[in-house]
Amino acid sequence: MRIEKVGKGIKDTLTALAKKPVIVVANSNQADLGLLSQQLVKEGYDTQNAASLEELDERIRISKKIDLVLIDLSGFDQRIWERCDTLRKAKIPYIVISPQRSPLIQRESMKHGASCLLVKPLGIKELLEYIYTLTW
């Protein structure tokens, strides 16, 4: 019986390791959205794209398991913070990406539960380290 329990534990661990974390990338700029998604797929992540607030709502609504959301604030209006509150309440971690360093954006990000705030231009290595920490 004990061997079965150990075997089940190993099987569960291997299954978890084989699963690709799901990352939703929210960015209103289609070119940037595609580039970031491609980079994440190359790194072993499963991505879903959202180029609008409505698409982000849909991804959150239909996805059974989202491991992380990346939100590039560029091109989104103040309603993005409502989506951030939805993510926080659903206990889905998210990273805010800002086009500029701003105390207001930093406060709003913290207030709405962001896991971290990154400022453009992003270093892909830095971004991947944050993603890895939040998804594995």
C-alpha cells in the first residue's frame, strides 16, 4: 500500500511537470502581442491572446485554468483595473507591464493586486524569471 502511495505521488509530480503553464497575454498592439506570445511558446508556455478588454473577459470566463496573466497597459483605458480586480478575486496572478515608470500606475497595480509591475522596455530574461517564479 505504501508503494502505491509513493507511485501515485511520483505520477502526480510528473503529470504536473509535463503540463505547460497557461499564460494569457493581454496587449492591444497585435504585433507586440504576437511577438510576446511566440517567445513564451518557445519557452514552453501555453498562451492565449487578448487584444481587447472583451477578449480578456472571454479568456477569464472560459478558461478552466489560467496560471498567469500578462497585462500591457498600453492602449487600454481605466477599465483595465476592473479586470485586474476580477483576476485578484479569482486568485489568478498577473503582471502589469507599463510603458513608463509612474507612481500612479505603481499604486494602482498594488491596489488591484498585481504580482509585480514591469516597465518597458522589457528584458525578456527578466520577464521570464518573473513568469517562472509565478507559474512553476
